[in-house]
Amino acid sequence: MSSCLSPDQKLAPPFSEQPCWQIQLLATRLNYSVPSTRRFLSMVGYHRSFSHNGKWYTLQSIPRFGHDGLWFSDDIGFSRAGNLNNTFVRLVNRSPEGITAEALGEKLRCRCHSVLVQLCRQERLQRDKIGRSFVYFSKNVRTAGKQRQSVANRTMPSELLPAEIAVLILAEFIRSPNLNFEQLAMHIKRTRHVSIKAAQIEKLFAQHGLKKTPETTARKQSRR
């Protein structure tokens, strides 16, 4: 009798008991081989978890994905994008200002730094160091440009600059004393991949009582 049932009818009982199954346990529950069970799932439609190394399966009709394309059953995560790598790329692409590894890890409930580094090496993502954290951006030039502009437009008082960033600014100024504040900010962005506003550099110099500002030096050089 069971052989006459459609894949939908075969899979309905176990998935009414619980929303997610590992393939071997599901095959045992159905009393079919693993290849047959995979075939049933393919005929009905399914999602594999992006967490737990993709070991968990659910029917295509079960998840109620949120606006971010994610759905969790307890600690088991599923994504509209499919596997973990594709999920990272999708979330980064959809983020208006890029996103940090910490924020992604909190959203996906997993550690993700090493995977993100690998995606950058594969040129599927880009990243810049901003303050103390790396921020990940889309590989699409236009999308990444909008994301970086949003970061640049965000107000960040110079008083909050980390000490290591202040040291970096002063070190770069010593190496390139002829650059004005705008040029120095662009130079640090290009060579150090750290986004800093020219106004922050100017306030940093004023806070430390530095009399020889980049503009002053540039003017002296131009009069020679």
C-alpha cells in the first residue's frame, strides 16, 4: 500500500512529527534507502540547513522565512540562499552599510570569521578595516560604493577614534607630510583600508596641539 503513495504522502507523517530530519534518520523512519529518500525530497522540494554542515533537511513548504531570508528551528538554521557561503554573500549584499563578522555571527548564530576571510580570497566579498573591526562589503562595485558611502556619511566623533587608529594617522602623516587632510584620509583608505574622515584627522591634530598641520605643510611646499 505504501508503495502507491506519492512522495508528498510518504513524507507528510515524519514531517508532521518534527520539522527537520537528518537524511539517515528520515530514511529509517520511512523504511526506504537514503537514495530513495533523497529522490522523494527532490520531487517534493526541500531546504538543507546552512548550519550543522548542512545535515538537516526540511520540506520546502515548512519554513517561514523572515525579511532577511532566514528561518530557525531551535538552533538549526535555514536560508533562502541555501548554504552558509551563499547566505553570507546574500546578507552582505543586502546590507546598506556592509556588515561586520560579529553582526553576521549574531544573526546566523554561528562563528563565521574564517569563512568570510575565505570568501574575500575567492573575491566573492570585499572588506575594509574600520575602527577595530573589519566590515564586509559586496563584490559588486556599485553596491559596495553605496555601502562605503553610507559608512562615510555616518557621524563618528573624532573623540571615539581608537588609540591605534590615531597612531596610524600620525605615522602616515610623518611618512607623507605634504598631504592635506583630505589627501591623508584617502591615502589611509587606499593603503591601510581604514575609512577615516578628513574632519576627524583635523580634530585629532587640534586635540594634540599639533601646530604643523597637513594644510600648513602643503602651503609651505607650494611656496618653494
